[in-house]
Amino acid sequence: MNDELEELRREVRRLRDHEEIRQLLYRYARGSDRADVDIIRSVYAQGGTDHHGPFDGPGEEFAQVIVDRARPVWDTPGVHHITNIYIVLDGDEARAETYFLACWPHDHHGPVEMALYSGRFIDNLVREDGRWGIKRREVITDWSRNHLGGPPWQHVVPEDNKYLAGRRGHEDPSYAFFG
């Protein structure tokens, strides 16, 4: 009976760790899409680093880079979709490979364009003081496409059909919803 109970405790801990890591990954996507520097910073462990294309440095600094990149296209929010997540636990350390699909607005060629980017986050994570955080992130690019042209689908344009419009920052309706 004691062995069975101990095995159950280990399994609950494993499931809890997996869920905490998944929530961390979802929080990163939300922070990026809302351009919320505090949410993005919350996913990194103390001294955590991020190698995101040309940026390779402290995660806390990368959080500000994301927000700064969003400013020129502030009125056109992007979206990150987290898909397959593979997690390997080893006590207070973990490794995760997370597939993502990002629709990201930019103005690199003048007018705002929407790029589609598919890749993976390769994360080394650590639990410190009972909280999981990214110690080191590497971003792998699998493929991308630039410019998803064409007009918006009129059926769901917020201004014409009374849908709530997604926004960057605290003006997004989700902030009021979550309080």
C-alpha cells in the first residue's frame, strides 16, 4: 500500500510539472501577442537566456525586444499558436521541444504585412523556489512565408460586425476578463 501511494505521489508530481511547463509556454505566447513585457519576463528563470535569431542574451532583455518590435505595428496584433509539446523531466530540470506557428505583422517592406512562421522552441527549464522557468531557449526555424496578402474577411471584421477586437497591451479585452 505504501509503495502504491508513493508511486501515485510521483505520478501526480510528474503530471503537475508537465502542466506547469505547458502553462509557462502558453503564457509566453500570450505575453508576446499582447506585447506585455511583464508576462514575457515571467517565463524565464533567474539569469535565463534566449537565442531568438539575431538576439542571443538575457530573457528579460528579449522581453523588451518583443515589445519594441511590436510598436511600429501596434494596431495589428499577431498570434502565436503553441502546438506539439514534448517534455522530458529530470527532477528540478526539464527539457522541452515546443512547436509553434506564429502570424506576425511587420513593416520591413513599408506597409504592414503579415508573415507566417513555423518553428520550435528548444528549452532547458529549471524549477527554482517551486517555480519552473526557462534557463536557456533556442529557436529553430522550420519554414516561413511572407506576405499573407488579401483583404480581411468581412464576416469577422470587428468594426463591421460587432466582434470584440484583439489589441496589444492592456487594451485587449482579455485583461478586463481576467481582471
